[in-house]
Amino acid sequence: MTTHPLVNFWHKSDWVAFQETEKAKPTDPAKGDAQKDSTARYIEDGNGECVSAATLKEIRKTTRRVWAMFKERGEAPAQWSKASSKVVNAYRLEMHRQHPELRLCANDWKSEALATQAYPSWYQNHCKSSIKAEEEAPTAATRPSHKKRRRHGEIDESKEYSQEKAAKKQKMLDDKPSGTDNADDGGGFSVGEGSKQY
């Protein structure tokens, strides 16, 4: 026997039976589909009243914060059904601590139902996307180099091209007759740039 007789959904089977009954009912136009299809009406206070939308929002925020903590620790499971007992127990403990309404059930099924509903999309958005981003992030070895397109459509590595150009200029300077001043060849490039030659 429960210590909270007014709670409607103490056992998960109570919630499942309620959902089946609700599905069979015609839609009430005054209440709309939102009332009929609410996915978290099982979260209720000690008087059997559904928690407010604001409370439900806070509960969902807490779940996301707890899961983010697991992610930071490297403990976020790919599927909630494969979570370790350490992760599940830490989740339940924090949810019960911050939201006593979730204690009003047998076998913590309400906390589990929340996780089962929301964890897959949270994991997809926060873990899979960051794993994918890490896999796709260019490393030094795979990062595409900056390439310069030359006039005739040729593509040269800019660093290699600059080194090649400097080597050609140096060779031209070395090949000039000895009587020519080689401090400046008129092309803007000077040997030992920044220092004078005597």
C-alpha cells in the first residue's frame, strides 16, 4: 500500500492503462490535443495533481544538466538503456533531490520514463554532434593548405611558391656580372633585407 493514496500513477502499469484509456477517448476540442497527448502527465504532486508547465520545464532542465555532467566526465552512454548503474543511480539521486515529485512512484519509474523519452534526442544533439565535429575537425596532417590561384588557373602551394620564387631571384643575383650592384634588383627584393652590404 502506498503512503500517498492520492497519487494516480504510483506504478508504471497505472500510467500505461491511463494512456490506453485516453487514446480511446474522442478529442475534446476545448482542451485540444495537447491535453490528450501530454507525455509527462504522470509527474504529479502528493495530491495527484499534474505538475505545472513551469515545474515540468525545471525538471527537464535538471535532466539536461545531469546529462551534461555525465558528458563532461566521459560517462554519457550512447543509449540510456545501456547506462551503467553508477550513472543511473547518480541521475536518480539528483532528480529526487531537486524534484521530490519524482519520488512518488514505485521503482523510480518516473525518472526512468523521463530519461527514456528525452535522452536519445539530447544525446544526438550534444554528444553525437560533438563527436562528429571532432572527427571532421581538420588536424595539422589533414588540414587543407591555403592555395593561391595563379592567373592561368594553376594552383601552387603559397609557401612553396614563395620559396621557389626567392630561390630563382637569388640565382639571378648570383649569375649577374660582378660589377653590378646586387643590393637591389629593382624588383622589391633585396638580399639580406634590412641590412646594408659593404
